[in-house]
Amino acid sequence: MSSENGRGEGGAEGAPPEQLAFIRESVRKAKAPRAKPRTWRGAALAEELPVARVLVDKGVLHLDRYFDYAVPEELDAEAQPGVRVRVRFGAGRHRVRDGRREGGGLIDGFLVERRAESDYSGPLAALAQVVSPEPVLSEELLGLTRAVADRYAGSLADVLQLAVPPRSARAEKRPSPEPLSAPGVPDAGSWARYERGVAFLEALASGGAPRAVWTALPGADAWSDELARAVVATLASGRGALVVLPDGRAVARVDAALTSLLGEGRHAVLTAEAGPEKRYREWLAVRRGAVRAVVGTRAAMFAPVRDLGLVAIWDDGDDSHSEQHAPQPHAREVLLLRAAQDKCAFLLGGWSCTVEAAQLVQSGWAGPLVAAREQVRGAAPLVRTVGDGDLARDEAARAARLPSLAWQVVRDALRTGPVLVQVPRRGYVPRMACAQCRAPARCRHCAGPVEAQVAGALRCGWCGREEGAWHCPECGSFRLRAQVVGARRTAEELGRAFPAVPVRTSGREHVLDTVPGAPALVVSTPGAEPVAEGGYAAALLLDGWAMLGRPDLRAGEDALRRWIAASALVRPQGDGGTVVVVAEPTLRPVQALVRWDPVGHAVRELGERAELGFPPVSRMAAVTGPREAVAEFLEAVELPREAQVLGPVPLPVAAAGGPRRVGAPPGEHWDRALIRVPPGRGAALAAALKTAQAARMAKGGGEAVRVRIDPPDIG
């Protein structure tokens, strides 16, 4: 401790001259700069900034930090921040024995920074190789990926694997085209149908940063043109734009709309279907500034667009927007981070409205972009319902599963165009339920779902055991009914009922993009509905109770979103468009569909979530794994004071997600615990979970426990 007179505690007054000289020399040496870094082989180093700070490609939390390496003189010019490098990494990276460094193998990494000196005092390993002089990791992208890693309690290396596509040497050698000048400001087009649509477009064109939640009017093609005009308006201001869509079909529609407005060469398309070389070539064109507009699927959320002026996402409730690889970020949340980081405009659009979108509006962070009720009524089809009471009194429904109203609507609509039939499940094999009380039929051995095979036998969908003498444990009935009939079987039934009408199916194995406007029956699973030329004359939404009855917090929201997505492809009511939904008409999602009011439904759902303390009002994490591992993890983690632990509860291994641990016993039990914190404490929760998981991994036990922040499938 220093005293007020500047002398050390106890003082040096009265010390002999030799001691004073020793003290001065010690102080002088302590203030001297560190010596130039040295390597274990004594290789010649770069004259300036000889230390490279490297992020190694190791997606484990206890190694989620930077490591210092020496920059050899021969790599000085190429070893610039942002390039890919290869370094030696492993046991004994900094240990020297008998003049030689121990162990370590080559591993990929990114050079993050060049420094004059290292915090490590020992000899440094040298960079082994600069893989490519192309700088792919900018300072902005590094900041974004670090924010995403912290948001989802993941490692930076894992996020970078999602953000930076694999390298293609051939793509790097090809020069990107010269950037084109900014286009002119587009006209408003069909944005004029929305109350603030024209003002939103004008704000983008003038360099503003408006934030909006857009509820699009029904129609198969208008939304893609409107989204493209928002991109063009942003480009007209001299800035870049990024649009993230749920699938390749949606990307193709926006791509075609942008090409129609801008011509070729002004935007890039980033999808996995393009192949690694083409996708990397398009990504490089964006990074180099050759193009400033990007349209793509989930991975495009990290696209390095220069001077970003707009980020947009369509249909944020679609499962495809949730990344399946660690740390499983959602595209909507990543774009929200980008909007805050780059201070750019934000547009969240869809025919329906998620609870998260409603919260953005309710909090005042974004404004609503909606049409007047007269516009909605003029664009939407007529929606009619068939409930349980109607089915019980309907002879046709008891005999053939389809109510009389549906048969009549189909028969009338086939005179003028195609009819869409949406079923909740693909394939032929239906899952079964009690015919009397509708309780799901469960296997007596593993509680898995009982399914009917083509030959008529009953078999468990989880363990495969045959079920020969099933009876309902709830009411004692021995009669079964199809809980959900698949697309192929529905197509067969409709084909027999309308033998002169062609029947087409669209599902996971074979998804149709468009169908002609001629009379036909189109049987589709949710999300695979093709667009009909001129719109569908009618649509049947079957087995609605099965979609609403899922044990999921989002069951009602998701059912309404899928119904509206199918109904939006039907002609307006003024042109005879009709939708029949087979579900109880008093249920809230059904009423929202009849009124075509997805925003009202989302607002009411948000209010209930607030009362229950569920996301998005709160932040929540799911901890899943073997029972003993979950208990040990919850005991070790230092949660925020406000955190509330729900559970753990037993979870079937088949539902735990991902492969089981290597060597796990067949009877291993899995548990899941939910951890909830109030608003504003999400960052503290993520940090605590990340620290605990890193400590487990450092001990070799972290892989057994999976941590997911804000899981979309809370039951």
C-alpha cells in the first residue's frame, strides 16, 4: 500500500545507498516493456504485431476463448485478421521439454486479431498455415456471432460454423462482379393496401430505420412482391438488405420478384440446395460488397451484408427458422440482434402472427403494419366450421370421416377450380384413438403411440411391438378410430368418392410447387401446400382437433398459423372461395380463423403467457439428459436469484432429442427441467448455464446434459 508521501508502507527512509539503488533498478525493470514473443523452435517472427489471437474450431464451452500464437515472418503478409488458419492444438501446447514442444495436432481456426505482445509469458507455438488470405470473419460478424453465442449459452466456434460456409478454393479464385449503382425508388405497388404501408416504404428509401410487424393480406403472390419492394427501397437509399425465408419455395418466389424489379446481378440467393461451391461464391460476393441484397433460408441470417439497412423475416413461426445444430439459434432472434447492432430497419411478416411478434408491438419496439378490416374481408375466403356435434349427427361423416358440408363444398368448388385438402399427417399409417372418448391409444409396454398398419394390424410407433388386445384405460371401450389419417390414405378415399377428378398429393417426400387451375383434388400436409393458378376454389382443413390437441404450449398458435397459410391460397369470398375447417367452432383458434384475426389471437395468447410466466414474457431454458446428470447439473449451477426451476420431470428417451450417450444402459431414464427467469434476466441465466456446462465438459461429463435456451417446443 502506498502512503500519502509516496513512500511504501514502512518507508525506505534511512536505507543504505546500495539498497536504494537496488530498489530503483527493480522499478525500472518492472516498467520495461515485455520482450518480443518467442516460439519453442526460435523461428523468425514478424517485425510488427508478432502475436496472432486465434479462435480454434473447437465447439466445447471450456475452450470458448482465444489462444495466442506467434506469427512467423514468412506468414506476416497473409496472416491478417479474419483469415482462416491452421494451428497446433492439443495437450502440452505451451509446454517445452528438452527444447521440443509436446503433443498437439493441427486444427482449423480463425485469426481474430494481431497484437504486439501476449499475455502468456512462455514460448508460443507458431501459426502452422494460413489456409486462405481471404478475410471471411469481419469485426461486425465476430461481434454478431459472439452475441448469439452468449444469448444461447453456446460456444463462439459453434456459431461460426453456422455463420461462415465451408471454403471452396475454386470459388475464392473467381472474382466477384463489380457492384452496380443503387436502383431507383420503387412505387408502392400493393403496399398501398396497408394503412402505413406507403410510409414504411418511404422511410426505407430515405435511409430511415422503421421497425414493423406486418400481417400480410391473403394471396399467393402479393406478399413476395411487397417484400421485394421493401428490399428495393432499401437499396435505393444506398444500403443493404437481408431477407430470411422458411424454405426454398418461398426463396424462389422472392427471388423471382426481385429479378422482375431489379434485373440480374443485384442480389444473392443463399440456400443449401445451391450446393457448397455456388453458395460460397454467392456468400463471397456479399462479403466483398459486389451485391448488397441477400435472400435465403435460415443460414442466411448471418450473411455479411455491407451497410445493412433492413433485415426481414417471413413466417417466423415456421419450424424451419429454428436451427437444429448447437446452440440452436432462431432466425428471428438473430435478426433482432442484427437490427440492434447495426441500427437498421426490421420487418417481420406473415399471414398469421406469433406471440413473439405481438410482444414486439405491445412493447412499442415495433409498430403494426396491417390492413383495414374492409381490406381483410375483401381478400379473405369464407370460413365455415364443422364441430363434434355436427359430426355426431352427420351420417356421411360417421361412414366416411368427411362431413356432408365438406362433400358439398368440394362438389360445388370442383366445377370452377382445384380444391385443397390439408391433413395433419403425411403417409398412409394412421395413429389410433379410442372411438368413444378419443383418448390416444398407447402401447402397454412403452406408452408409445399405437398405429394401424396397411394390413390392418396394430403396432407401436416407438418400440414396434404388436398390439393384439387393446382396450381403452379411460373408458374401457374396445373400439378404435383413426386419430389422424395420412395424406395418401385421404387421397385414396377422395379418389374413390370423385373418380373422374385427378388427385395430387404434396408432402415431405414429394412437394409440389404449383398446380394448374383446372379442377383437381390436392391433398397436402401443412407447409407443403402448392400454389394454384388463379387460387383454389375451396379448401378443407381436416382433423383440426388433432392439431389443437397436441401437448404443446404453441398448439393453438401453430394450428391457426397452418390453417391461415392454407386458407390464404384460396380465392376471396367475393370470387366464391370457401374454407371448411373440421374443428370445434367455439375454440379460440377456430374463431380467429373465422374472423381472420390472427393478431387478436396472438394478443390474447400473450396475455395468458404473461399470467403464467411463460415465454416470450419470461426467458426459459430446458435442461435435458439422464436423470442423475440433470440432478447433478442443477445442483452445481449458480442460478440467478430470481430463477425458478420447474421439474425435473421424466422424459421418454425417444423424445429427448439427439443420440443417446455412448454406452448408456438400455433402461436409462431421461429427465427435463425448465428454468424460468423474469424479463431482463435472460443474459444472467444464459451465462450461469454456460459456466456450469463448461465446468462439466472440462471434467469430461458435459456431453450427457443438453441445454437449450427458449426452446420452441415447451410441452
